[in-house]
Amino acid sequence: MDTENIFFKHNQWVYSDGEAGEKLEIEKREMSELEVTGMDLSCSLIVESNVNNSILTNNDMSDCYFLSTSFDETNLSESILSKTIFDFASLKHSILKNCIGIKASFEDANLSFADLTGSDFRRASFRRANLSHANFSNVDLTSALLEGALLYGTSFKGAKGIDEVSAHYIFVGTEEEPIRLEGDDIHKWLIEQRRG
């Protein structure tokens, strides 16, 4: 399989309104160490696959479906991720700097040690996500959902929209000694973290 060619074909498919190329739909494939940049990959589907250690910067990856796919140590910086589904995906040690991810979904995903600095994740969902040691510095989290998220060692320095984050409970402290926060205590804790 010529992996980079299938991304090029999807780019053609998008720009021709389906007249040329082919929509990207991949399931259960090994595709690590890809280098795909500056393409329109919107509406593509990659499910239960391995895209670890890849460079996927500056792409339009909006409205994509990446259920249970692994993007560990992958660079997705400067990409558009709005309305994309990353549910149950793994993004450990990934880089998502300066992305636009409005209404993106990372439910039950693992973003431990990920760097999301400067990104726009307004109305994104991080329900039950593992965000341990992730970097949310200067991220816009207005109306984002953090319900049940694991926030051990997570950085929110300079994050925007913290007071509008929605969650009934979160877990802080450490993996060994988790502390469950509820209600007003959540926003108090987040505001403290924002100050760094």
C-alpha cells in the first residue's frame, strides 16, 4: 500500500467534490512514521490503526473519524481538528500546538504528556480522558467538557475560558493518590492552575 498516495488521493477527492481521487477510509492498518503536511484530509476515516511517530502538521483534519487510533509521539501542530472524533484514541507524547479543535471529541482518549500549547479547543469534549502531565498552556477551553478527566500534573498556565469549563467531577493529585474534585472546587482548582 502506497500510504502517502492514499492521502494525496483523498486531497484530490476533497477538492474535486468527489469527482476525482478517493475518500480515505482505513481500518486496522499499521502506518507509523508518516509525513503528510499541508493537505485537506477533512472527512477522512482512520479507525483502530497505528499512526505513531508521524508528522501530520498544517493539515485540515476537520470532521474526521479517528476512533481508537494511536497517534503516540505524532506531531499534529497547526492543523484544523474541529468536530473530529478522537474517542478512545491514544495521543501520548503527541504535539498539538496551535491547532483549531472547536467541538473536537477526545472522550476516553489518552493525551498523557501531550503538548496542546496555544490551541483553540472551545466546546471540545475531554470526558474521561487521561490528560495527565499534558500541557494546556494558553489553550482556549471555553465551554469545554472535562467530566471525569484525569488531571494529574496537567498544566493550565494562561489557559482561557477556564471559568466556563463544564464538569461534575475531575481527578487531580497523583496516579498513586487521586483526589476527586466536584462542583465549585473544580473551578477554584483550575483558576489556581491557570496562574501557574
